[in-house]
Amino acid sequence: MANEPIKKDGYDVASKVVKKAARRSRFSRFINDTFSETDADRANEASFDPPQPFIAHFIALRDCVVKSGLAWVLCMFLVAPFAPNIIEWLKAPLMNAELNVKVVGLEVGVGFSLFMTTMLWGGTILALPAILYFVFSFIFPGLRRHERNLICMVLGVGIVLFFLGASLCYGFTLTLAMKAFMSLNEWMGVSVDFLQVNDYIGFVLKMILAFGLAFQFPLVLLALGWLGLISSKSLRKHRGGVIIFVFVIAMFLTPPDPLSQIVMAVPMCLLYELTIWLIRLKEVMAATEE
């Protein structure tokens, strides 16, 4: 009777191990079937991109360009009425810094210049999903199923990472940058009571774009790793050099204060470690499947 609980506990542990292995196996098959070429794909390879005359590809490209252009123009007109609100939104980081500095215009046509800048940037961002849809509608017929799945995954994760970087910049880094620059100005004995609005808006947009694009670096490595072009071992081997490279890039993309550089570099290093782990996971699942 005393041995029954031990046997029962041993049975429960073994059952949990078997169930965990089964779940891992199902997940592995799902990942490999989604992002790797299968036997069914090879058997139906001829149906992926049926031959078409050159003029058909040219017409499809023309339609893609025309539709993307129309979507961009339409989105610019949709953004136009909200231009003043967008400018106020871009001025918020300076207000959050609680500095005694005003943003002013020094030219007669500064309002028109800001209006066009807001239309171009806002229209581009708003039209980006439609443009990507038209572009991928043109190139997807020539891609295999697993290649389309990989592109969709990279695109989705890329959008999330871009907005993560842009949000980090807007909500935290820009305020620190404003305080750092003003402190440096005071230390140099330069009094800054007014900022030219064109220069300020340009600085904010460049910072947001730089952070958003910088956060795409781990995604590029992840795509290369899942395609088998680089391995997790090589990424671990060059980890030290990559960390130095990330901090150097952050030094050039951020204002000259250490805190802003750390705010950009540390998340990128963490994403690099996550990339190594995901590529290693893909390698283990591929080995298990074999």
C-alpha cells in the first residue's frame, strides 16, 4: 500500500512528460509545415506560378503602381484636415519636458510647409497597409506557400517592432533628448527661448523613424536564421561584436546623452538575444522532425 502513491506519482510524471513531448512535436510539425517546403508543395510546384506572357506581368505591375499611387494620394487628403492636431501631437514631447521654450515660425509660408510635411508623412503611414497589399498581390503568385507565410510573419512582426520603437522614442526618449540638449545649451552659456518649428518637427520625425527602423535589425537576423542562412551558434559567437555595434549605432542615431543611447541599445540587445533563442528553437524543431 505504501508503494502505490510512489507508483502513482511516477505515472503522473511520466504522463506529463509524454504529453509535453506530444505538444512539442505538434508545435514542431506546425512550424515546419508553415515555414518549410513540404512534399505536397514540391508535387504542386508547377501550379504556384503558371507561365504568363510578359505583357500580362507588365499590366499587373502597372496596376500595382497605379493603385498604390491612388491609395497614397487618397490618404494624404484624408490626413489633411487633421494636420493641426498632428502638429500638436508632435509638440507634446517638448511640453512633457517642462522647458521654458516655445516653438515658433520664422517664415511667412511656414504654415504651408508644415501642412505639406504632415500630408506627406501622414498619408504615407496611413496608406502603407494598402500599398503593401497591392505590392504583395503582385509578387505573391510567384512565391511558394512557405515563402508567403514567412513574408507575412516578417511583415507582421516588423510592423509591431516598428511601432514599439517609435512609441519608445515618442513616449520616453524625445523628452530625455529635449532636456539633455537644453542642459547642454545652458552649460555652453547659450540661452534658447524659441525653437523654429520646421527644425523641431524635422528632428522629432527623424528620431521616431530612426528608432522604428533600428528595431527592424533583429527581424532581419530572424528571417535569415529561419531561411537557414545563419545559425544561432554564429550569432552567439559574435554576440560581443554585435553589442558594441548596436551601441555605436545608437550613439549616432540618438542625441548626445548616454541615457538616450542606453534606451535604444538595451532593447535592441534584448531583441538580439530573443532572435538567437527563436533561431535555436527552429533548429531544434527541424532536427527533431528529421
